[in-house]
Amino acid sequence: MAAITDILRAMEYGPSPESDEHVRAWLAAHRDGFGHFVGGRFLAPGALFDVNNPATGERIAGVTQGTAADVDAAVAAARKALPKWSGLSGDARARHLYALARHVQKRERFLAVLETIDNGKPIRESRDIDIPLVARHFYHHAGWASLAASEFPGHRPVGVCGQIIPWNFPLLMLAWKIAPALAAGNTVVLKPAEFTPLTAFAFAEICVEAGLPPGVVNIVAGDGTTGAALVAHDDVDKIAFTGSTEVGRAIRRATAGTGKKLSLELGGKSPFIVFDDADLDSAVEGVVDAIWFNQGEVCCAGSRLIAAESIAEKLHAKLRARMTHLRVGDPLDKSTDVGAIVAPVQLERIKRLVDQGEREGAKVWRAPGALPERGCFYPPTLVAGVEPASLLAREEIFGPVLVTMTFRTPDEAIALANNTRYGLAASVWTENVNRALEIAARVKAGVVWINSTNLFDAASGFGGYRESGFGREGGREGLAEYLVADAPKGKTNAKPAASPALTALPGQAPAPDADAIDRTAKLYIGGKQARPDSGYCYAVLDRKGAAVGLAGLGNRKDIRNAVEAASKASGWGAATAHNRAQALYYVAENLEARAAEFAARLTAMTGGSERRARQEVEAAVRRAFYYAGFADKYDGAVHATKTRFVTLAMNEPWGVVGLVCPDEAPLLGFVSLVMPAIAMGNCVVAVPSAAHPLSATDFYTVLDASDVPAGVVNIVTGDSAALAKVLADHEGVDALWWVGSAEGAKAVEAASAANLKATWTRQAPLDWRREEGREYLRRATQVKNIWTPYGE
Ligand code: NDP
């Protein structure tokens, strides 16, 4: 027997296994396999695939592979259940959600053990983090069920939601998807990941036990083909997906033009920035939680350590020392820090990437210590000597592998942090609060943790910038993803204008009707009038086919120049909201002063009555005042998350927004899109109605007279569909709004899949008198949640 003094010296932990007895009994009871959960009951098992314990390799269950017919049955059950569920009072839905939360709590230990056996994550994490957060999510959203109607007036549930989740937090991702969907009055069909479907079936049992009405939650297991069938299903109104960026892109393409609402929570390569004044010991613990939590299989893992050069060596030495104490092994042992990688294929991927990085010259240091002989294990790993452009610095490894880089100045830290196609999360470590908040504001990420990392709460939104996807999960902003605004009451009698024949005329061609033409409208780029690169213009015709003017025929190069000008004007987003409001008031006043001129132009272009034209100008003036008023009032929030944290939800502008404007209200439509976008600090490239572009080109003289800085609004006339495609393809455009034909919407959404830009497509014609409100401001911003700790 070891002497007490030896034990104290070594401080070795003895084995402390969690019992898996109840889970084994449950699995034994399902030894014939799990069938899908549809319409409130479990279907007979069909063709099974194996589910294995990654820590041992042993087969633990057989689960039915979902077919297109299974998806069809589940969607039909969800559709059938929808009217009754969405018709329940908010309080009645809340009671159901509370019941689900309580049942999860009652089974907390069972679910934690099952999750650990299925996924390989340490029991300490499934027991203390995953499952408590699952219960918290249902409790939080029970509250939203009661409040949704009063807090989101004029909104209704989206309908039937298809939800596809990954294997890294199986039950937690299920809760993140199902709780808000149900709270808002939707019904769901959820596909769990092939590697980790078991807790979803345990949850289905909870739905039965808790008395959830049949069909409200349906679960169809299977692989990517099952997910693809759900995405493609005609009767699904929304897709919510968490997983890889590659599959997210495929889903964006598959849903293009279908009208399905979409939220994507995708990959990341999140920076963990340590300044020279940081508390290094805390930062080391932070790194442990950032990259060795859940074996690094975390979309928001802090996988790039960006440390101040002056403290980097010291920090790395402390880290290496800490890594030698991380215990890798049996996930069911309560003293295990790092469990098993989810599956052999993922282990192979990690090995392949690290080995390739090593061959490229990276210095790889793996924590010493023997790994278990069987099962999928990979040691905590620190990689130095990587260039920002190297494979390991760019690729999401999704394993316990940290790459390190150094910086000298805060600007360099930001440049490194933002040097990624992703933008999910970031951690900032410094004792200087001014610096922490400045970096938090400048880093492009949907979540920023100051002196902390990997914190989650149902009250806070979670989701990414750039190729980390769009949409948020959690909190008010997450609930909005499961609601749609009611269509404005009343019908529009507006008709879409006939597509003009954009016959290229040489810019200097004589006017077909010289009397009616006062000038050739130019493009407006970077605060200056610009001739179209093509050197051509087209005739703008009135209703009778007579030319009322000439407009520039913009092309790819003009859009490129406009995007460049818009990017350069990014100071607009950093200006105070008060200053932006003043500039917008000025725009409204200047437009009002020239109302008669604008009305005359509208009458000439559209052939409508003078009264109608005057009404359109008046409405445009009012709209400009409306968004000027909102410029400094569309506030963020402080979310009530954890004690000793202020979680700031900041509404940030996207950056450069492309706007493709409607034909049916050439001035009012244009103003209705431009004003909210710039009020929130975006710079825009607007493509006016191709049929009636001259109100928009007149508008630049209003902008010139109104102190709107050069580059904030850029106007490129021409073929709307062609220019929209260029905007959708452009990497420098962060968001794109399209109002027009359904085919145009489809093209825009499909093209935007390449860089996953957020799109907002609306089918014309719309009644522009009613198109106003917070939804425009919500669409003009993305929410960044900044977790700021206080206290010692
Ligand atoms: P995927 O994106 O492939 O899987 C996520 C979910 O989507 C799973 O349920 C999957 O089913 C399903 N799916 C796969 N293909 C399609 C499709 N064409 N249409 C609809 N649904 C589909 O991630 P993987 O599990 O394959 O992991 C691959 C890599 O992705 C990892 O190495 C990691 O880098 C990254 N990843 C990122 C996550 C994140 O949260 N950011 C989460 C998980 C992985 P099935 O399980 O059968 O494949």
C-alpha cells in the first residue's frame, strides 16, 4: 500500500467511476433498436445503423436510418399538430415547456451518463454543464412562450421547423433548437447526428411522459441523406442547422428561392487574445476551458492563442506545465478532464491535420502521458511556429489542438484575430477594461468573452459573423428566428413594372426625345457622380414608351468600385448615433424642400397621377424622418445571464449592405431600404429600380446637400438581376436585400452561399406605405454579445 506521504506528493487521483447501470438497463431494453419518434409514438425499428461508445469502441445501440418516407411522415405529423399547438395560449405552451424542463431535471444523471457514453465527453462536463443548460433552456423559453405574443406583437410562428444538429453537444443542441421553436408556437422535426442520436430518443420519451401533444416534436434519425431530405421537404417552413460550414453552404443552396426561413450556426476558428497585463494564471485556466473543454470539439473553441510577444514564452511554459496535469481517459471517471473523440473518422481527421501541419514546419507539443489503449483518444496539443496563412491556423480542427501566435500591438492582435473566414467567438484577456472593450468592439465575432471563455446561457444570443453563419440562438434575438411578421393588412394595388429593355446606348447618344431629357443620370460612387464603366447608358421610358431620361448601364466594375467606396466609408458605423441621426434629419428636410421636383419626376417616369406622386414623396419624407429618429434609439440590451457578468447585446452594423430596390415605388421603396440601413451605421450600394431609376439618381443631390459622408450611399443603375448577382458574389458585401421577382430572390440566395452572406429577399410588389418598422432595423444589424465580468 502507498504511504500517505507518497500519495500527497504525487497527488494522483484514484478511479472515481460514475455508475452506468441505469443507462445500460435502458439500452438493453432497446436492444432491438430505436425507431423514429413520429406523431407522439415510437415507430418500429427499420434498417439499423450502429451507434458506438467512442471511449471503448463497443456497439451500444442500433438506430433506424431515416428515409425520405420517414421524413415525410414526420413532417406530416408536425403539420397536423401545428394548428392546435400554435393556437394554444402562451401560458398553456409555457406549462408544457416547464414540464419538459422538470422532467429533464428529474433525469439529469441518467441523461448525463447516456450523453457521455454516446459522445465520449467527460461526465463532469455532461453532468455540470450540458444537462443543467438543457433544463435552463426549457425553463427560460417557457417564459418566452407566455411573453411571445405581447413582446412580439404582429408576429406569428413560422410553422413546421426542420432542425438538424451535430454530435458535439447532442442534447444541448436539441434544447437550443426545440425550446425556442415550441415557445414561439412552431412544431418540429429534428434530426440528431448519426454518431450521437441517443439522448434525442431519451428526450422523446420525456415528451411522452410530460404529456406533450403528439406531433409537436418529431425525431427522425439518420445520416446526411436524412438531413438533406428534411431540408428539401416542400412542407417545411424553416430550417435551423448547426454543423460544418460546408454543409451549411449546401443547405443555403438547397433552400434558395424556396421561401424557407433559415438560420445557420457553423464552424469557427476563434481567437483567444492575451495581453501583457493579463492575469496569466487565470488565462491558462481560460485556455483549458477554451480548447480542452469537450476535447476541443466545440464550434466556438478558442483554438488560436494570440499572445503578446513579451509574455508569450512565459504563458506557453505555464500552459505546458498545466497540460501535463490534464487527465485524458475514461469519460465516465469523475476525475477525467479530457474524454474520447467522438468517432474514429474524427480522430483520423485531427491526426491528419496535425501531421500535415508538422510536415509544413509547425512545432507540435503533445501533453505527455499514456492514452487509453482502446477507444478514440488524442492528447492535448500545443502548436507553435505557425504562419497565419498555414493550414493549422486556418482550418477548424475540432479537436484538442491549440495553435499559438504572437503580436506586438493591439492593432496587430486585431488583425490576427480577424484574419479568418469565420467569426463565431473570441476571448480577450487583459486587466485593462478600456482595452478589453475596445478589442471586443473591433473583433469580428458574434460572441466575445472578456477574461472568460465558453460561457453560455439561454438568455444570451449565440451565433456568428461571416462564414460562421447567420441568425442567433438564445435570448430575444434567438426567439425572433422562430417568428415571422404578419403581412401588413390590406392589399397593394401596385403592380410590378414591366422589365425594361436595357438597350445599351452610347453615353453621348442624342436623346430620343430631346425636350423631355434634361441630362444623363450618372452613377454615384464615393460621393461623386461617375460615368458607368461600360460607357453605355439606357433609355428610361415612361408608360407610353417615350424616353424621359437616360441612366447609366452599370456593370461588375462599377459595383466593385462602389463596394470599395462603401468599405472606405466604414467610419460612418463608428460615428455617434447622434451624428448619424442629424445627417438623416437633414436628408429628410432636403427631400421635403424639393418635394415638388421629386413628384414631377415620379409622374413623368411612372405615368401615374400627380396626386399619387405627391403622396409617394410625402411618405418618403416621413420615412426618412422615422429612421432619423430611430438612429440613436434602436438600442441593444443587457442580458440577465450569470451572476457577476454583464452580458451586453450590441446591435452592430453589418458593414457593407447591398440593396436591390423595387420598381413599384421608385422613390419610397428606395428610401425605405436605404434609410434604415444607413441609420444603423451601414454603408450601402443601392441598385435602384431598373425601370424607374431617376428618382434615385436625383436623390444623390439630396445626399450631397445633407452632410452624409462620401461612400455611405452609392448608387449603381442598370440591370437589377445582373447587378444583384455581382453583389451576391462579392466578398466585400456583408448583407444583401433583394426586393423583386421570386427567380431573382432564388438567384441571390444561391449565389450568396459561397461566402454565406445574410440575405433578406422579398417578393414584389409590396405596399411600401406600410413597409416600415423595427424589422428593418433588426435586418440592418447583427447582435454581438459581450460577456463582461465584474468583481474580484
Ligand atoms: P456536419 O455538418 O456534416 O453534420 C451536422 C449535421 O448535419 C449532422 O446531423 C449531419 O448528419 C447532418 N448533415 C450532413 N450532411 C447533410 C446534408 N447534406 N444536408 C443536411 N444535413 C446534413 O458535420 P460532421 O458531423 O460531419 O463534422 C464534420 C466537421 O464539421 C467536423 O470535423 C467539424 O470540423 C465541423 N463541425 C462543426 C460543428 C459546429 O457546431 N460548428 C459541429 C459539428 C461538426 P450526420 O451526423 O449523419 O453526418
